[in-house]
Amino acid sequence: MKNHTCPWWLAYTFDHRLRRLLHNPERLLGGQIKPGMTVLDLGCGMGFFSIGMARLVGSEGRVISVDVQPDMLRVLLGRAERAGLADRIQPHLCHADQLGLSVKADFALAFWMAHEINDRVAFFNQVRGCLRSGGRLLVVEPVIHVTGRDFRTVEDSITAAGFAPLDQPRIRLSRARFFEVI
């Protein structure tokens, strides 16, 4: 499903503490993620959002951090351990064309990764299968890589996979939309 995946070592250029000034996970997701939830961080990279999501789900919740690169998951685990949140985060190595998950989550995040997917309808069909009825998905794409027209193509793929479009939150340097499982 992937077209081009950001190399793990390049992720250090945008996945660091200063990024919290632009994309504070707790502030961006606090209205969506509640204690006790099961949530998916799709294309989690080195865990920038996974760590924040783990704080939001609390000790009774679970974050399933999904990536195609073992090195990303390795760095994520180290960060989760240092933050004291490793017990809330379940790393999951997927394949380029298969998520390989059998879970029913409440929420899924796809932050700056949908543009890397070749067959988006198939991918988001798999995501829909991992969400409970009424589960929500937040898709965020970088304005530097994804034009408005390209983002509408991403949105069309998601609705074709069985999601209803909801509101468009303002997220710096990004195009974004919430979706809900129909």
C-alpha cells in the first residue's frame, strides 16, 4: 500500500520536542481521546503522537502504534519507556499492503502519512474494519506535500471506504478532517 515511506532516520528532523509548539498531541486530540479508550496511531513513526495518546488514554487505555518500519517502532519503544508509558503502547509492525490487526478501536489517527499510501481505499477499508461502529478517524496531511486537490482525493478514498466526513479542524501546516465509521 505504500508509495514512498519516510526513512526512519529522516524522521528526527520533524519528530522532536520543539514540534510540540506546532502539534501538541494532548491539545490536538484531547477532545477526541478519553481515558480507557483503545486508539490506533497509523504510521506512528517514532511515536510523537503515540506518547501523547498514551497519556490521554490513561492507565486503563491502550495505544496500538502501527508502522511498516521496525526501526521506527524500536525508537518508539525507547521513548515510551523513558516516558513511563510503555505499558500502554502496543507496537505493531504491519506490511505495506496489510495492517494485520484484529482489534476494535475507538479512534484512529493518520498524521502526515496518507499521501504515502498507494491503494488508499483498500487501506482505509482495513482501518474501518479496526474501528467500532461510530469510531472516529482523524486524517492530517502536510500542506507542503499535499495540495488541496490532492487532499480531496484522499478524502474521496476515505468516504469510498465507508466513512462519513465530519468537521475540518485547524492544524498548523496541515490539511485535516475528521471522519466517522458509517
